Amino acid sequence: MTSPDLAALRPRLPSPVEEITDGRFGRHGVRLLLKRDDLIHPDLIGNKWRKLAPNLAAAAGHTVVTFGGAYSNHLRATAAAGRLLGLRTVGVVRGQELADRPLNPSLARCAADGMRLRFVDRSTYRRKAEPGALAGILREVDAEDAYVVPEGGSNSLAVRGCRALGEELRARAGVDVVALACGTGGTLAGLAAGLAPDQRVLGIPVLKGGFLGADITALQERAFGGRRGDWSLDERFHFGGYARVPAELDAFAEDFEDRHGLAVERLYVAKLLYGLVVMAEEGAFPRGSTVAAVVTGRPFP
């Protein structure tokens, strides 16, 4: 088997950077930029391109098996990649109880793009990284020779792929802080390694639990041999956990859309922007700072 021709997908790289004028930042002397990774590719959006591209190349035409929840952006991007590149894909979905229910719009898109969905109970899903459990899952989906991509796409190849995001922002003069929403932490792990020593990364976890710092450190150790870059996390803006979008957050996102004409993805990007507004009001960014917010996705459907 041969590696797919990813260049044929014509990604928009480097992704553009836009400055926006917002009084909630301006009155504190903070300049806000948006790093529009959501414009890289219409189907492989943002950090999904950066993490999936090196893994798709490594798959070398083999079936790709990966994991996610019922609303996983990663599953949807992997399915789209399979359709575009002619690769077989299998999505292992958390929650056996979902097998007997109608597919939600996200999983329906995966299926329409040719991904074979396999629903597993939550206990098995939690053990998916264990060799025995993984081997059993691969046998069940008849893909024992598959190329396996972890949940969220975050492995060493993905982390090294995301280093290019940091390098693109390193070349952007005057950026002091790069901020992004975090799920599994792979994008931050790579981004931080690509920045200049005087730039720092601020991560906004969208899941609660306080585990992400250790995960990011482990990802960097596997990808680079040790911790890289100046990065930190602010755990306050998960709004109750993944896929939780209370009315307050939804109203904030609608207001941001009205102010700036940007469709705001709710599960990640809205939490990032909300957190940045709060921190600007708190004085977290010295006057004269430039903050680049990474827009990693767009609303679906």
C-alpha cells in the first residue's frame, strides 16, 4: 500500500491571521488576533488537519481505526479524510446504548462519509489503550492490521505536526501570548514546541477534571523527549464539561458573532473566547500585549 497524496487536498497553509477590534480588549491595551485554522480545509478543519495529516501519511493506505464520543469532531474529520482519500475508516464510539438510537447529525455525517461505526460499552472504551482491550476491539471490527489513531488524534506524530502551528505564529512579529481551547492536549503540546522562547501558550481545557497538564507533559515527552515551551492552563472555563453549552455561553457566542461576523463553534472556540474576555478584564495580559487566539473549528452542522 502507498501513502495518500495529501497535497491533492490543497490545504490553506499557513492559515491566515486576522486582527479584530473589540473594546473588551482594547480598553485594557490588549490587541487580539485570530489565527484562522478553521480555514485550512473545508472538511479537515483546523487542528484536525494538523494532527491527522501525518497520521494519514503513516497509515499508508491501511484501514484507519479511531475513537470518539457521539459528537466527536475528530471522528467526523477522520471520516471526511477517508472519503476524500479513498481510505477505509472505522469509528469506535463511546456508549453501547447509542447503537439502538438514531444517529445524531455528527455520527450521521461520519456514516455518510463511509465510516463504519462500532459502539462499545463505556468500560471497554476506558480500557481502549490497553493492548488486550485494543486487540479485542480490532478483532470485532475485522481490522486487525489497521492503523490506529487515538481519541482526539493526539499521538507523537500529531504533536509534531502541530509544531508547525507554533512556527507560523513564531514568524508573526509581536505575538506575546497564543491561546487555544484544549481537549486531549495534542495541539497545545506541539504548538508550544514551535514558538519562540519569549512567547507563551495559554490553554483553556473544555473538559473538567484537572488531568490535562499531566497529559500534555506526557505527550511532549513522547514527541520531543521532554517538556517544551512556556505553557499553562486555566481550568475555569469548561462550563461543566465537554459538550456543555449553557445559556450564558451561547449568549456570549451569539454576541461575539454579531460583533465580528464570525461563526463561533460552541464546544471549543466559544469557551476560549469567553475565557480571554474574562482574563482581559482581570488584567491577566499586560497593557501593550498581543494575544493570538487559535480558531480550531467552526460550528456543526
